[in-house]
Amino acid sequence: SPEFEKLTGYQREWVLGRNCRFLQPNHCWRNAAFNKEECRRMREFCQSPQPARTRIINLLVNERKDGSPFWNLLVMEHIQVEVDPKTSADGKDRRCYIFGVQTSLHCHSHRLTELLAMDTRGLIELKRLRQVLRKHEYQLHSQTLNTFAQECMSIWVSEFPSCLELPRIQLHSVRNRAKIGIPIIGIEVNALNLMQTIQRALEEGIRHFYLSFPAPVDGEASDTRLSGMNVKLLSLRLAQAIAGLSKVFLHYLHEAIAF
């Protein structure tokens, strides 16, 4: 449909006849983190014979053609269509199909964006959102899919923590050798392993980064040219890191990041 083209960026001519897996995240590790259990449920639903009107609801993180994410609320139902047994290949008067309808989630986008960071708390909240959708699935008998989605989102957001749990670093106590969890608010980043450090920190839930630029030390003013080169080098490394992250991770947080 035109709305599908607008939402995904894919043209009708290219989509028809293709498996809908092309909407899944391109990176396997990201798809597994977000959609592994949902894909398993969908696969079982489609492979196993089901009575007519058996329904399943799934919430998937999908990607548009440009790689940006969107939330796909998908409902599938087994249906039977009456056919003329005289013209039917198997002589039966009914043919089984799976009917699907989908919509994207737009409300409370600031909360949904937090889930895309893939930190532990975010994935827990994503699981809870899916549980809310399945708990209220019966309402689809009397509501449109959009109305159903909005009401479920309101229920979910009402219990969303006002402050997500801070990521923690585990330190060993010298006195009793026990592990102590120290909250991490930010992380200092230097030129070494810049891209890997930022990406790993984002996955752990860190949202604040302090960039360390080299500066001349007292008494070393004569090395200003060297210092300037170091600053330029780190700036280039930072630009490279952001460009790389935009391809593999950072664009997932575009609604929550400002420079």
C-alpha cells in the first residue's frame, strides 16, 4: 500500500513476492537482541496448523530502507476462505490462509527510543510492553489496531520507571573480596579504541561521554605544533567514530541524541 511505501521506503514493485524478512535489522546480533523470541513465535504460528480465527500479536523492531528503525505492531490470524470444490485443486470447499495487518507505533516515541539502546533495563521494559499487548489482545475484537496500540502504550507508559537504572561497574572489595556495584554516569574517552569504547558504553546504558583532548603541559609551550596535531588527530578519530556508529548503531538513538 502507499502507506507501507511511505513507512518503509521500499517501493511496491520491489516488495511484491519477497519474504518480509527484509524488514528485519541487517545486523544479526541486533535482530537477535530485539526480535529473537518474536520471530520464533511467528515461525511456529505459520508452520503449525491452527483453527480458524487463531490469532497472534507481535511487536518487532524493523528497519526502513535507509537503515533507520521503526516499531512494527503485527497481527496475524488464520482464516478459511470458501472456494468452489469443483475448481479447487484438492477438491475441498475451503482454503486456509494467514491474514496479517500491521501498524507502526508513534506515540511516546521518547520512551520507545530508550528501548533501542539495548541496555539491560531497556530490554526488560520492551518485554513488559509485549506482555501488555498480549494481555489486552482480546480488545481487538472491538477496537481498531491503532486505538488498541495507543491504549496499550498508555498502560505501559504509566508504569515506566521515571529514571532508568544506572549502569554499574563491578569492583572488588579489598576487605572482604565481595563485588561492589558502582553506578556509572559517564565515561571519559580518549583517542585509543574510541569507536569500540563508545559503542560498548552505549550498549551498557551509558548516555554521557567526556572527550579528552590533549593540551600543552606547563613548560612545554614549545611543543604547540605537536599538541595541535594531536587535537586534530583526535578530532578526525571522533568524526570517524561517529560516522561508523551512524552506520551500525548510533542512528537507532536519533530521537534522543543532540550534539
